[in-house]
Amino acid sequence: MAKIAFIGLGHMGAPMVRNLLKHEHGVKVFDLNAAAVNALVTAGAKAATTLADCCADSEVIITMLPAGEHVHDVCTRADGLFKHAKANTLLIDSSSIAVDTARLLAKQAQEMNLPMLDAPVSGGVAGAEAATLTFMVGGTDAAFERAKPILAAMGKTIVHTGPSGTGQAAKICNNMILGVSMIAVSEAFTLAKKLGLDPQKLFEVSSNSSGQCWSMTSYCPEPGLVPKAPANRNYEAGFTTAMMLKDLRLSQTAAQSVGVTTPLGAEATALYTLFNNLGNAQLDFSGIIKMIAGDLK
Ligand code: NAD
């Protein structure tokens, strides 16, 4: 079993660590929040007191941090991972960060003889708890093969997407589709009701025809149609609007960096910015149907 250090024990990181412990990996944990560390020590992890302490004896170091600036800082600061990890320690960053940042860090890591993978996830907190996450993994074949059995303790689908940065590219392209399709489904259900069409009937038709998509059949924003969807619990997240907006913004930065036009991605970013700024950052992203329907209180 591997000796793993895990940095970032929030909504996602904590259940991921629990699954590593279930597979009898030795896990050292680090977070700025002492309560998050203590909860996992009770579950069988060891506490690391500093980043350098994370590096001592670890074969693999996983980061699950809020954003690119945190990952960059933890890697490059004077007392950080690049300075203190032993040669050939495998670094796996599962945070959602910019493609360019992931590529820059992997290049700098390689110069320090540290293989680094970008391995963002989809599946949310429920997927992290059930060990059913999808990992999108960018990096070398050799690093991917080393990471695979460890990621398998936390996820169900593990895709090697190509070289460094392609894991993050897969994540933001997927979530750009998701943001756009959620708005499209929200518009369609809002229009249907105004036209006197029962939402249940639209669902019966579209879920079996060309309008079918995940945003409709697994996560329908109209209440009463998909039992597990956040729409049925007042849009309690789920996947927050703030998180969706973060990923859409990353998609737009990436699109600009390579000169690709993504007008629907841009429109989805604008609409989610508006919805977010109206006080809905912590609401599930499917709640945008309320803004489209003019039902925001
Ligand atoms: P979170 O805010 O719940 O947890 C982040 C943790 O990192 C916190 O415990 C915080 O104290 C810790 N932290 C911050 N800076 C630190 C530092 N310098 N050193 C050590 N610890 C530090 O975030 P989350 O919801 O767990 O998300 C983590 C990542 O996963 C994000 O990049 C997010 O975009 C991505 N993600 C989240 C979800 C989701 O549904 N929550 C789904 C897919 C991907």
C-alpha cells in the first residue's frame, strides 16, 4: 500500500481521504483548518504539521485545493512541495485549475525530478463519498500508470486524457457543455409552461428524443421530474453556482488563450455571473431556472 500525503481536506478532499484509508493506504493529511485535520486523524490518518512534513516519507502527494493560486503556492513556496518532496515523488493535483497553470506547474515539477499529473474530478461530493468520481488525468504514461491504482480507491472512471493540462481541458470543456445545457433545459421548461404544456409531458417527449441530455434526465431543473435532482429540495447544492461559475470562467480564459470563439460558453458565463451576483452563489447551479422564469424572490 502506498504512503500518501493529502493536502486540502474540504468538501471533496475529506471523503477522498476516507476512501484511501478504506483501501489501507497510509495517509498523512494537511489543511489550514485544524478541525478538518483532526476529523481525519480520528478516522485513521496521520496529521502533518507543515508542507515539508507532508513530503517526508511520501511516495505520492495529492492536492485538492480551492483554486490555481492555492495549488501554485503550495507547490512553489519556499517551504513547499517542489523544495521538499524527494525525487520521483508523484504529485497529483485533483483541484480544478487553469490549463496553463497545470502545464506550468508540471513543467517546473519535472525540472525538480517530480512527475506531476493534473487529475481533476467530476461527480461532486456524492461521488467523492461513494468513491465513484471520474478522474480526467493529464501527464505521462508512466506517471498515469503509477497513479491509477491510487485513483481507483477514490473513483470509478479513470481516463488518461493525454499530456499535461489535458485533464483540466477535459474538465472545463465538459462543464462548459453542462452550463450551456442547463440553461437550455431551463429555457425550454419555462417556455413550455407559458405555452400551456405540462412539464411532465415535455419530459416524456424530450427525454426520449433529440433534446435529451444529462441536465434534463439526471438533474432536471424543473421540480418533480427527477426525484434526486436538487430542484426537489429547493435547489440546495449539489454543485454550487459559485463552482459552476468558476469552471465557466476557466473555460473562457482557456478559449481566449487559444483564440477559439465559444459564444454560448460566454453567454452561460454572463448568465451565471448575474445569477451568482444576485445572491445565489451557494444555491445549486440548476436554480438558474428561477432567474430565467422570473421567479427570483
Ligand atoms: P473546499 O473549499 O471545501 O476545500 C478546500 C480545502 O483546502 C479547505 O479545507 C481549505 O482549508 C484548504 N486549503 C486552502 N488553502 C490551503 C493551503 N494553502 N494549504 C492547505 N489547505 C488549504 O473545496 P472543495 O469543494 O473540496 O473543492 C476542492 C477542489 O475540487 C476545487 O478546485 C473545486 O473546484 C474542485 N471540485 C469541487 C467539486 C464540488 O462539488 N465541491 C466538484 C468537482 C471539483
